Amino acid sequence: MTETKAGERHVFQAEVSRLLDIVAHSLYSDRRVFLRELVSNAADACDRLRYEALQKPELTADDSELRITLAPDKDGRRLTISDNGIGMSRDELVSHLGTIARSGTAAFVKGLTGDSAKDFALIGQFGVGFYASFMVADRVEVVSRRAGGEEAWRWTSDGRGEFAVEPASRDRRGTDVILHLKEDAAEFAQDDSLRAIVRDYADHIAVPVMLAGAKPETLNQASALWTRARSEITEQQYAEFYRHLSHRFDEPWATIHWRAEGRIEYTGLLFVPGEAPFDLYHPDRKHGVKLYVRRVFITDKAEELLPRWLRFVSGVVDSADLPLNVSREMLQNNPVVRLMRQGLVGKLLAELEKRAKDDGYAGFWSKFGPVVKEGIVQDAEHRDRLLALCRFASTGGDAPTSLADYVGRMKEGQEAIYYVTGEDPAAMRRLPQLEGYVKRGVEVLLLADAVDDFWLTHVREFQGKPLRSVTRGSDDLAKIKGVDEKPDEAPPAGEFDALIALLKLGLENDVKDVRLSQRLEDSAVCLVADERDLDIHLERLLRQHKQLDAGAKRILEINPRHPVIRALAAAAGKEGGGDKVTEAGRVLVDQARLAAGDPIPDPAAFARRLETVLLRGLG
């Protein structure tokens, strides 16, 4: 958004306008959360002031007791939420309140459907924050003065598409959010209503929440939740603290709260969300863990605390060993931070391993599985533990399977864990390369996440069993006991030698080799990658992302039991059959490309060849 001038009116970004409309209509029944969001924002402002005051003590010299004040006006139907935190400048007012200041905004807007129920769920993942004000107010004013600044500014909007910014007056730093309540929201100017909401939604806030009046009243415990004993905290309090940290509406799937003592001392309170954030795969997304030092907020951008594959986790880490003035450079190289990171990852992995034995783990995996698999690539230290946590679709049944369970079901003589990669498990089940494995009851993993192709380049085996693609290299079905070909199914020796020789000669520009296949049952042909080349789907991904110019030639496998192949073998033994075999072979190669989901290099030529083959068959 362009820089603004005092007193001007400005239009919200399009995504903000849509969000405000949905908030006003879809979240109506849950509108008490507006106060939780505003109090959370005020608490964050106080935390940030504490941090800046470490370097600039003068910022709090005249007012060191941080607090949030609720001032209801029953007669005027207004509610003011005030804090004496960091405050905002004019540009910050415009930036923070005129746009959605989160990564992945475009993805959020794209996901809006116009269906209230569906959009409610999406907003719950996104977090409505300040915009929740418009659930209860038909006009909102924000008066703010930045700590260390002399000027105050007023932001005003009715939530219908525009906002105004103009000079204002405020004696001290901080922010006032003034809600002009709707007629049916008059209850939120009542003392009892505010007491109940703070008790339910903001008791965990570590800043005092005061109710203004002749005798100001503190409504919350005003102590950091993570410093309390776990036995003293209810699941509801944990859930509300999670929502305060993440600005979301879902329930945490897992809560991990512990105190580490020994070489270093720190307290950790981590949450695994119940729903995936909408921007989970946005490149700018970071984990939501805040770093405190002796209950003083330091940063929410300490990327060193958790690896990127745990970016869905939120929480608090409070260190007793780091200095209060710890810098970004110190965080990057500090041995205390490295030890805390090891502890945090270890605790999260232990919790996932415990939950992996429960029925609810399947729901977690469906939301976060692809991100956890990123850790196999990024986190070599924990690779074996992560592999054990993975769940995969397979041809063995409808329920996802672990690698350990797959190994337990392997047939006698089966030496490898078989898999295929692609975009859609249903489409993968129909691939010609799987036919022989499925018919013989040999289980194949169906790996449909984009990250699968890449972690497989880092993992060669599991529990001593190599991982082998069914679309790469030779098949070894004959080695598996109980699935060998019957004697009458085996082709006579030399029956297809002439056909293979003609196909190799005629298709030398199209394929690397031609050979008989055991993996085919119903299809005439398929293409597979050579053992030394990239697997078919990985090569396709690299070419799509312009990381590979040209792919390697594939090996054409032919099904000796298929009537088309038998007919071609018969034609290959006749005089003048070479041209027919070559022409039919080119059609079959393009057919194999189509079955594998690959484009045909020359669709027009394919159409002409197909017409020629059809005419010969009908002649």
C-alpha cells in the first residue's frame, strides 16, 4: 500500500474487505472471541515494549507498570481496550490495520468460497485478529502513540471498505481501541460480561487486565501460564493460551509442557495444532514459538529454536541461561540455544511417537504428514525416528501403513520395499507397472506427496530392506516365493527374439532398450527408468520446475502374454513385417507415455500412426 497522508481516506486491500464481510456474518455466534483477540494484541504490544526497553530504558521510565484496561461505557454503548505497550506510528497503523500482515495472503483469498460454513473453517485457520472487532462494533477507532514518539494518530473505520487516518492526541505511549457497539452487542459494555469473558478467554495473559471504575479491578491471574505447575492448569486454559499465541480458533491436538533442569534450565510449552494453517506451505511461514528469558519476551523470530519442518508448532520457550540482551547473532551461535533446540525436537518426537499408537494419529498425519517428511531431508540426525513416524497409502488396503508394518507383511523371499511416486494414489493404482505386483499380492506403497521423490534420494533402506521403485530398474518378482510364473505361462525360449530385435532397431531414437516384462499383466507395454537414471516421476518434477532440460530415454517393457505382443511377434517372423512392427511399436511407446501421465512428443504423428494401424487391422 502506498504511503498515506494525514486526514485522508483509504480503501482496504481487497482481501481485507472480503475478510471483514465474512467475519461480520460467519462468526456471529462466536463473537465473544473479539475481546480475546484485542486483549492478546494488547499483551503482545506490552511484550514488545519490554524487549525494546532492554536497550532503551527511557521508553518505560515514566510508566513501568504494564497493563491492559477495559473501560465500558454502558450509556454510550462503547467499550475501550487500552494498553500502555509499544504503540503504533502512523505508518504502522496503516500497515497493520489496512492489510493482512501475514504471509500467504493470496492463498487465503483464493480459498474463500462464499459458503459461510467453509469460510468459517478457513478463517479459523487464518486467525481474525483485530478484524474480529467488527463482529460487535459498527465503528472502530484506534488511537495510538508509539513509545519514544511525540505524535499520536487516529485510525477510524466502519468496516465497509474504507478507513481514515488523522492526527490525534494521547498523553502517553500505547493504544486505545474504541468500539462503538452494535445495538445487539450492548452486553459487552456490561461489567459482568467482561469479567466472564476475561475469565474464560484471557486468564492466562501475563499482563494485568484491569476493569476501569471507581475501584479498578484486576480480572485475570496475570502470571505467565508456562510458569505454573501443570497440575494447576486446566485443558481449557491450555487451549485458550494456544489460541492467544496462534490467533486461531481450533483446539490443540497435542500440548507438551515441561521444565528442563541440568546442564541448562528452561521451560517449554509447545502446541501441535488441530488444523493445518492455511499458509503451511508458504515459503515465508515460520514456527510460532516465542522466546522468553526469565519471563521477558525476546523474539518470536528465533528460527534457531526449531527446524523448518516443525513450522506448524507454536508455543513458548523461557530460558534461565540466556542473557536478557541476547542478539540475533548470539542466537545463531549460542550453545544454549542448540541444546534447547535438541530438547524441543526430542520432546516433540517423543510426543508424536506416543500418539502414533493411537487412532487419532491418522488425522494428524493427513494434515501434517508432508511437512514431517520434509524432516527426512533436512534433519539427518532424526531421520530414522521420522521414517518410523511416516504413514503411507498402499495397495495392501485402505488404511495408511507404517514402514514397520509393511516389512512385517512382506512375502517370503521378498527382499525390497516396493513403492511408486505420483500425484494421485487412485491414478497410481492403475499404472501398468503395478499390475504384476498387485496380482501376485506384493504390496506397493503409493507415495503422492511432492516431497516423496526427494526424501527417497536420502533414504536407501529401512530395517535392512532396500526401497525400490516399481517404475525403475528390473523387476524381481521371480525371486519372491509363491508368486512365480506358472510353467505354462512362461514364453517359449526365443519366441520374441525377432520382435525385440526389430523394436530395438526401429525405436532406437525413442527408447534405451526393449525387454520382456514380468511386472505387466493386462497391459501390452510400459516404460521404466534404467537403474542408473532418475525415476520417472522425479524427472518429470524436475523438468516442470526447469531444473532439468531433457530426460533420459526409457526402457520399453513388453508383455509376452498380451495378444497384441504375440501378434507383433508373429508379424516379426514374416517377410516385410519390420515396417509394421516399427510403426506399431511407435504407437505402443506413445501409449505407454500416456499411461504414465507423460506428454506425447508429437501428438499429430501419434494420431497418424494410430489411423494407419487401425486401417491395417480393419482391412
